[in-house]
Amino acid sequence: MVMLVVLAGVLGACGSIPNSSSPQPITAFARQGPTNAVPVPQRDMDPESLVRAFLKATADPDGGHRAARNFLTTSASEQWDDRGDMLVVDEINVFVDQRSEDAVRLRLIGDNVGTLRSDGQLLPATGRVETSLALTRVGDEWRIDGPLPSGTMIERNQFDAAYRAVTLYFTDRNLQRLVADPRWLYAGTDTEPTVLINRLIAGQAADLDGSVDSGFPNGAALRGPVTQLSGGGVRIDLTGIGSSSVRDRTALAAQIIWTLDGADIGGPYVINADGGPLIPERASGWQTADVKSFDPTAVPTTDVGLNIIRSGSLLKVTDTGTVPVGGALGTSKSVRSASISADGQRTAAVVARGGTDPRRDLAIGPYGAEPGPVVTGTTITRPSFGSDANTVWAVVDGKPVQWVREETGASDRLTTVDAASIATVARGAITELQVSPDGVRAALVVGGQVVFAVVSTNAEGAVSLTSPRIAAYNIGNRAVSLDWASPTTLMIARDAPESPVVQLSINGTPAVGLLSGNLSPPVRAIVANQSTVYVGDSRGVLRLGSANGQPDQYWTEVESAMSPGAIPVLP
């Protein structure tokens, strides 16, 4: 399976969407050192050059930013608190406010495009950054001497060169599937396996506290560094695992294995706990096949392919045309939107009542069979399945609701989800809500802006949307539709002539535009999976994917779905 477009440039200016010249696969993370060497002070550096070299040196966090402290006077180094967040700043301009033979005061002004937290989580940012620095001569060289603001600042280009994206994996609350927790780590030392395991042990990012779990018990630690095995693979010795169950230990192994595999650190993975094998049957080492059920990239298999809504009917697209799906949705003229579960087993649709009744029903049922209404409202957004076919989300009359089919045979449950936090970052109506395939994150369109939130469950079982943030500041406020291509990648349709379709990662980087040359805006709807994106534009439904392992160079018309107003629907 091929993701469609590489993120062209890790961080970009807030106001524009970079476009890919052609779709390219996203390449695997490669362990390598920073591409730009960390600078050291030079005798012939003028004040501006020294400050820029200092900013470049802040990329290296080793020894409390030892490399950067070489650019400071002794007193400034002693006073500088380098802990906390790192600001990623684009287009830094340096202005000289005061200058004498032995002293200079400079101002640094730039665009804040990201904030790197101390745990490696990158968050989008916007706004101007301004700070002043005082320099003085020490002997015949310049050094920074004034009080420095807490934390660090780095130029975007240096961040791109010196940091690498990795994905830590934690489990959902039921220890059944893995959840991605993207981090950005210094490529010089931080991406070694010992550091990755220590990051796993330290736990998930704070915003995931109410959504994920871990196979690592409190008190777990590495007994020593992760070591390379002579025949390939690595050995991991843990302590503090205690008497945890086989289920917990298997989940722990899955976290380790898929985290290291995603960082191109191959197996076998010999995992020991408290002086013995984590699980005796795997004493000789684990492979990814041993935890295949936790594969974070796996998707359910289904024969259900592309469907469309045309003239209010749900139709299945075949090689020769379209046919109505079974049940009322195929013969109806009132279907306004629909979603199909990833396994192709269930359909959720918004159906207009018609006549003088302005209300709509959210109807749920087996794919190709008769659905039943579960809630009614004047406005209902396109439904979204959660992590399986037993959970459906929608926004009914402005309020998110969650429908759950109880496996025990009890009555289905419909609850209103607390989404009060969303208004703290974006104002306006929620016109789209789609939950990620792992069930942990939600993407919303709020007043045209794209917002990420976390699906959290408290001790009493109440569900809420927490830790909202603007997904990317370069998308603007013209988003109209969105869909998860994978648990970590979102596809977005915008009501805009330029970059009407964009791709966005959850790792904190800006959105990147997909090819748009043969689209006919406005693009009104979008659905996606790991290999293909479908959109509905003014002419009908088009696809962008891959053929024979090569990414498409243009959007292809879906011939039987080329009619104005057609809406794509995909499991």
C-alpha cells in the first residue's frame, strides 16, 4: 500500500500550502546523523553570524545544549534555562539596535511555525516571535551575554536537517490495538533504540492520557542499553515488569516491536524481563509476525469497494457501471450522506424524511440490508465509524453523538459527547466529524477550520473530545470535507481553486497539497484509504492512487460515477 504524497518540506510557512510536483511514497525513517554539522564559535564571526550559528547549535540537546553554550559567556550560560519547549521559527531576521566597539544588542524576529515539546511532540504554531540578545567581546571574539529566554529556538531549516520523525506505539484501553504517538527526536543520538525504549517507558504524550494504555507497568525500566545481536536484531533487558499477565506482556512486546520496526530497527527482538524471557516461548526472539494482530498498518479485508450517492440513492460501483445496494438505501431518493464500516459489514446513512418534514434520520444497519433510525435531527453530519463497526459518530443539531452496539445483546446505546473544549480553539458550526480508524482521534471541520481532538474516556465511562488544536494553520478556513486515509494521515477537501485537496499528518507538520491540475473545483466531498483518494468535484467522482506500484500522475475519472453531485463512499 502506498501513501500518496511525501510531506514536501517538514515545516513550511503558515500562510501557504506547499504542493507536490507529483505524488511520491512516504519513505521509511532512516537512522542517520544530522545532515548539517553542529557549528562551533569561530574567531572571525561577526555578531550576526555568531547568533545564527548559536541558533543552529541549539539543535543538539546533548549535555544541556552544550554545543550552544559555547556561544555564551560564562555568566549567560549559568543563567540560561534551556529546559522546556523549542520554538521552530521560519525566516529569522536579525536587526542591530545598538552597536559599540565591545557590545551589540540584536533583535531576532521570525515566524513561529511549530513548538517542539520536551517529550518530542511537535505542535503547529503561528504568530511572530521577537527576542533581544546582548553580545559582548570576550578577548577578541563575540559571545552572547544578555539573559536568554527560557527554552530554545531553532531555525526551520536546521530543524528539518537535524530532527527525524519517529512513531511510538501505545495500546488502546482494551490492549487490543496500537495507537500512534508521533515524536520528533534529534537524529544525532535520540533515535537509537535505547532512547526509543526509554521514551516508551516514559509514557504517552499528555493529550493521550485519557485514551491509551501501555503494557509497561509503573516502575518498569531498562536494565542497561539496548544491544545489537551478532546475527542481527537487538536485545532488550527490562526490569520492574513484575507479575504482569501474558496479555499485558504481549502488548508490551507489540509496543516495542512495532516502534523499533517503524524506525527501521529490525528483529529478531530478544526481550527479557527481570532476568528471564518476557514470555518463555519467545526466549529466542520475537518477530513482527508474532504480534501481527497488533500491526498498526493493518486494515480489515472486505469485498466492498467504492460506492456513490447519486440522486439520493446509495449505489455500488462495479466494473460495468453502478447497481443499487440492497435494502432501502439503494432505492431511496433521500440519502444525503453515508459511511461504510472498514470491514464492509455495516452502513450508517443520513436520510431526509421528505415532504414538509425538514428533519433527517441517522439510520444504521447491515450493508445491503434494511437500516433502522437511531436519532433524528434537523441537521446531521456525515456519519463516521470508530475503531470498528459497532461504533458510529455524527453531529446532530450541533452536538456530537456516539452510537454503540453492545456485543452482550443489551440495547444499543446513544450518548451525547462532551465537546465543549472545541470552542476554545475554533468557533462556528461543526460541519464534519470523522474518527480515526484506531478510534482515538477525531478530525472536525469547525467554521471551515480543521481541528484535531482526542477521544477520551473518564473513569465513569463518559466520552468527551479533549485536547483540541488547530490541525494546521496553512489550511485556512475553507475546509468542507475530510477523511482518514490511515490512523495517522488525513485527507481534506477545501472550497478553494488552489490546493483543493490536501494531505495532513498528525505529526505536527503543515498540510501539503495534492495534484489538482485536472480537478474541477469546487471539490465537495472526499474519502480515502491507505492507497487511494476519491473526491467529488463539479463533474463527478475522480480517484488518485497507484497503478503497478507507481503513484498516479493525475486524477482519473471513475467513468460510471461521472455525474454532477455524485458523492463517493468508501469503507
